[in-house]
Amino acid sequence: DLVMGHSLGEYSALVAADALSFADALLAVSARGREMTELAVADNGLLAAVFAPLADIERILAEAGDSDVVIANVNSTRQAVIGGGTAAMTRAMAAFGAAGFKVVQLPVSHAFHTRIVAPASAPLRKTLEGLGLRSPRLPVIANVSGEPYPSGPAVTAQMVDQLSRQVASPVQFVKGLHTLYAAGVRLFVEVGPKKALQGFVDDVFAEQADVYSLYTNHPKLLDEVAFNQALCGLYAAGLGAGAATALLP
């Protein structure tokens, strides 16, 4: 019924919504990866996952008063990814550690979804402008805003703008989940590797007894087993053949 991706998964969501062909999505993802890899800046920066209540993450960053560190991925109420310049990130990770929270530096080439990678937006935009982006057939929730992509005639320019800005903007995943909930979504199905997004759904809606979440892949199970478990979950939720759900590519 509605779709939302996480970072690179937003392209999968656009394909699922028939806003982008699979072939064009491959071109877009290739260009995105190429621009990120070839990006030459003085400081590539760092990313780190912080396992703490979102309110505490926001508080500690505010107390540090360093604008060079931001929440790059607002993932759930209990985990987020912070990013920024190397020196500032080193101080921020130490502050979270001193506060008793677990911090894991991520093995990435650059501080994605921060202003450090903003120079990649312009060349990516040129590639996106040459692709066949079109109005989504299903509502797609954008990472940049946590709100639906525009739909209807003549929306391509707005879609290109959101996608090109996405690489250097925080992923507003929590806001997007609340947007889906407000739209009536109660069953969330993660379609993709592993099951991190399904865990984020459980965190965000821990107090909502009417929310049900599933994943289609588990790193410790065979693909067929995990997928069949998801089908069983859909059946248990009361959905039969032909019924639609919200997907999280």
C-alpha cells in the first residue's frame, strides 16, 4: 500500500512504487556509488552507531555544542548513527562512551548523510535528470523529509531534488515510520538483507499494540525458510492472497 526505503533502499522503494524502472535504478545506484567513492575532500569524516535512547543522543550532542557532528540516520528510539568530521566525531564518541552508552564506529569510506559528502549531490543530480523518474504509483516516503514524495503531473524535478539531496541529508526514518502509521499502516514488512529495519519498527512502536512487523530475510536462516516465515506471519495477521502491505526495501 505504501513504501519506504532506508538510505540506498529508497531506490528500491521507488522501483516498487513504479516511479523508477529497475534498469534506471541500477544506473542511479551505480552513479551514487561512483560519486561517493571518487569524492575527494580534506577529511572523509566518520560514522558511528550509538545505542542509546534518541532523546539522550540528541541531548549529549547538544551539550557538546559541536555543529560538525549530526545525527546522520535517525533510525529508532534506541539507536541512531552520528556522523561528522574526524576530530569532532572522536570527541563525540568519547562523550557517549563516558556517559555509559555503546558506540560502534562504522567501516565506511565517508561520513554519509552529512555535509561532508554534499559535493556528490551535484553530479548525482545530473545523472538523475537523465533517468525516467515519474510520479509514484504508490505513496513513497522520502528519507529527506519523512513525508511522501510528490505525486501527479510534472513532479520529476521535485523528485530529482529530493534524491540528489538525500546523500548529504539525515535519514529521517523515525519520522517516516510515524508518517506511515498516521496513514493507517499497521503491518510493516522489511524486504531486504537481514532484519535491522524490522527491529527499528519494533523500537519505535513498542507502545502500539496494533503494530505488527515482519522481515523476509534472516542472516542465520536459509532464504526459503525466512521468506516462508514471513508468509506465515502475513497469514497469521489475517492477510490472504492479493492483500497489500507496507514494504521497507
